[in-house]
Amino acid sequence: QVQLVESGGGLVQHGGSLRLSCLASGFNFSSTAMSWYRQAPGKERELVASIGSFGVSTYHVDSVRGRFTISRSNTKNTVHLQMNSLKPEDTAVYYCNTGWREAGARWGQGTQVTVSS
């Protein structure tokens, strides 16, 4: 079955950086678009970024464009989210999922990102 394991979160100061990773298994990763989502306390889960199966096409929501970069390694079944210039409003649990801008699998545990002001 599909398994998605996120890692790399933590506590960082305003302006800092983190690199999230998602290890995927149980499906044909190299043929599947992938996305990152986040859910802040008291808010709905929202899309952050998506990447096509070849890693060429990417999409980032306006609030993170220019600060976050999604990437993938099809040899390692891993998708990454490089987060720079972090802001307190980026504080959330971050999840990866299959699909282009639309989640297609069961959610994993996520990884907590906390940005202090």
C-alpha cells in the first residue's frame, strides 16, 4: 500500500531555512506527480507546492513562491521541500501526498515546522 513518511521539520527562527523530505513507497513513484501540503493550527490543510513526475513542471502557491522549492529524486523515491526565509505564518504540520495539486492517497503523519518570531 502507499506509504508516505515525512521528515526534516523542526524549530527555526524567523528567516531561517529547513529542508523537508518525504520517502514514498507502495506505488510507481517515478510516474506520479507529488505535492506538499500544510495545516496550521485551527486552519484547513492547504496545498503548498506540486511537482510533475519528471521533476520538470512545478507549482508553488503565491504565499511561498520565491522562498520554497519543491524537488524530487526518482532514484530515491523522495520528494523534498526546501524552505528559505521562513516566517512565523509558515508554522504548520507539513505533509506530502501523491498527485498534482490534488491529494490522492491517505495522509501520513506529517512533520511539524515551527518558526519563531
